[in-house]
Amino acid sequence: MIAQNFEYETPATLEEALELVADGSAKVLAGGMSLIPLMKLRLAVPEKVVDLRRVPGLNSIRAAEGRLHIGALVTHYELESTPLVRRSCPLLAAAAASIGDVQVRNLGTLGGSVAHADPAADYPAALQALEAGIRIAGKSGERTVSAAEFFVDTFTTALEPGELVVEVSVPVEAAGNGVSYQKCDQLASGFALVGVAARVAKEGGKVSMARVGVTGLAGSSYRAENVEALLAGTAGNAQDVTRAAAAVAEGKEANSDIHASADYRAHLARVYTARALRAALGTAG
Ligand SMILES: Cc1cc2nc3c(=O)[nH]c(=O)nc-3n(C[C@H](O)[C@H](O)[C@H](O)COP(=O)(O)OP(=O)(O)OC[C@H]3O[C@@H](n4cnc5c(N)ncnc54)[C@H](O)[C@@H]3O)c2cc1C
């Protein structure tokens, strides 16, 4: 199908872009990988589309004060392939590399993916495990929210009408931490039936830090703090991992659709959590 007619704006500054989206009626265009199909299907019928791609400063990646600051327009391919990201935040690079196919990764952006908040998207699992910060700009100023606050529900975020995602920041991974992103993908699209991101550290033979982020299972991504607590302080052996991973779906309402039932998704979550933890522990220290 062909999209309904719309006005097309190409602001040259962030201020101009914020002005154009201020009343909340326009749709922002980044990579277009989610928005354009929605417009063609007429599931989105915006009267105005504001293309962010000429706004300077939204496509940089820089390290400062122990964090990586990644502009909203940085593409999945740039995250997957930039040496600074691969070295400083291998978990995010791995999540980016697992997205869709090469065409989608060439055009799709980090900011577009987080703003879209598809419950099966890959980044949210990594961003929850990384305790990422999402920097949001609006006409009245800027604010930064944690990933845990940002991802509210299916296709729902903490963004208010008229606000844009401008940057995502993640910690530079400490030397010796082990990380892994493991997903069971829906074969036609690559989206996660379930995806689990794990970060661990070991000290004196014990797990001293564990962070687990989950996508695909429920309406929104989440940090599995119960799994983290069960693993912390253990030796991180096979039994410890299986026992901790068993708790990953507890208290969550698992999604059920044509791709997987709720029970099967919960089962996948336990299996992929154990896999991610084992892989992360295998490289920790
Ligand atoms: C065939 C196919 C396979 C895919 N497979 C996967 C997969 O395996 N894993 C996965 O995670 N994703 C997958 N995707 C989705 C892909 O990652 C998209 O790139 C992503 O969801 C949206 O990013 P975008 O830059 O294209 O955003 P757009 O499509 O341009 O925008 C998406 C939404 O976000 C809003 N938006 C965009 N940028 C901003 C911003 N800076 N601030 C506020 N709002 C903004 C737009 O208004 C729109 O509502 C797939 C997509 C396709 C088409």
C-alpha cells in the first residue's frame, strides 16, 4: 500500500526539530525501518513527518567519564562495527549485530529503536542490563531517565508528546567483566521471541556482580533483579546458574502470539537466561 499524503520537514538544527514536533502531532523519522511500514499499512497516518537525519550532532559516539555517549541517529551497523563500541561496550555491539538483516542494520537507528519500544526489540535487554541512561529533549529542556523508567509497556515509553530521544549513554565495561547477549529469534524478521543480556563480574571465585536484561517475554523489557540476587555471591557453577535462571519469568505475564505461546516463551526465557549467564561467566575475569 501507499502511505497517505503528508508534509515532510527536514530541520537543520535540534531547536528547529523540537519546534516542529512541539505540539505532539508530527511523527519523527529516523531510519524509517519501523515507521515507513506502519505508514504504508496506514497504521500510522501522520499529517507531518519530521526527518531528523539532517540534524547535526545526533550521530556521534564519544567516551567521557567512564561512559559511552551514543547519539540517537547512530545506526545498528555503526554500533556493531565501531571499534570503540566493540571494545568499550561489547554487549551493545552484540545486541546491534543480532538485529534483522544488513539492510535494516544499515538504516535503523538506536534512538528509533528505543523510541519505538517494540516488545521484541533487541536493544532494550542490553540497555536494561547496562542500566543505560536515555537523554530526552523537549522545548522546555532536557532530562535523562534510566532504561528501567524509560521502557513502560508495549510500544510505550516515558517520552512525552513533543519530546525526542537525543542520546543513550552506557557504562564503559570494566576489564574482566563477562558479557553475553543470547536470543531465540523469530526466523523471518530476526526479532526476539526472547532475548537475554547478561553482565557478570567475579572476585575471589564468587560472582560479585550480575545484571540481567530480558526482552520479548513480556509487554516490556525488564531487569531480572531476582535472577541477579540468586546468582550473586555464588560460585557461578552450572547448578547456581540453572537455579538463578529458573526465576527469570516469575511474576511476569508472558506474551502469547502466533510465534510462541506464553508457556513456551517462559521456557525459552529460562533456557536463554542460563545460556547468557554461562557465556558471560565463561569470559569473566
Ligand atoms: C525486516 C525488519 C527486521 C527487523 N528485525 C529486527 C530485529 O531483529 N531486532 C530489532 O530490535 N529490531 C528489528 N527491526 C526494527 C529495526 O531495528 C528498526 O530500525 C527500529 O525499530 C526503528 O528504528 P528506525 O531508526 O528505523 O526508526 P523509525 O522507523 O524512523 O521510527 C520508529 C518510531 O520511533 C520514532 N522515533 C524515531 N527516532 C526518534 C527519536 N530520536 N526520538 C523520538 N522518537 C523517535 C518515530 O517517530 C517512530 O514512531 C526490524 C525491522 C525490519 C523492517
